[in-house]
Amino acid sequence: NRVARIGEKQQQMRLSDVQVKSVVAWPNDGMKLPVGRYSVWGFAWSGKQPVHEVGVSFDGGKSWTAARFENAQEQYGWVRWHYEWRAQPGDYVLMSRASDRGGSQQPLLRDAMRQDGYELNWCKPLHCSVR
């Protein structure tokens, strides 16, 4: 359970499922890299269904390329993923997007109706430049 404060009252809301989610762990937001080969990596997780795939985007979600899993996911556990990137000069907006075996997919944008910061599962972009 979690408690949300609404005015002076408190309301309890039960969270029933862990949402499908992934994050880019490296590179960091704002990083400047020389031209070269890099292993972009991160983590993905989900609830009832295991993570089926993770896509990586370098153009803010316009196109996606499949990442590779480094280990098998256990129920409610994390799976580490990576993608071998041949970085060319330019400015990039990196994102990852996970899907589970039940067909749930991480949303591209944050749900504007969510007032809390708990378990936000949208595809958070990070910026990176290569020179």
C-alpha cells in the first residue's frame, strides 16, 4: 500500500501490479563521448509476465533496435540488457522501451494523470553527444 496526501486527508491506494519498465544506465544524461564503440546498457523489469524484449532508440523514439539480455529474468526480478553501439558524430536522444510476454509495453510518454513519482514507467530520454 502507499498513502497519497490529498489536501488534509489521506487516501490509501493499493498497487496491484508492477508495470513493465526499462532504463538506460549507461551512458549518463549529458555525457560527451568520442567517436567509437560503446556498450549501452541498462535494466528492465515487470510484474506478472517476464520481460520479452527491450528496444533501444538513439533518436528519441522514432526508431528502435533490439537489445540483448545478459541474464534470464526471474518473476518480479530485473534483467540486465545491452546494445553494442558504433557511435558516430552527432547529438542523440537515447531511450529504452521494454515489453513483457503478456503484451504490455512501456509507454513513450509520462501519464499526465499520475500525480505521484512512484513507479513511473515511461521511456525517460537522456541526451548524449558524440564528437
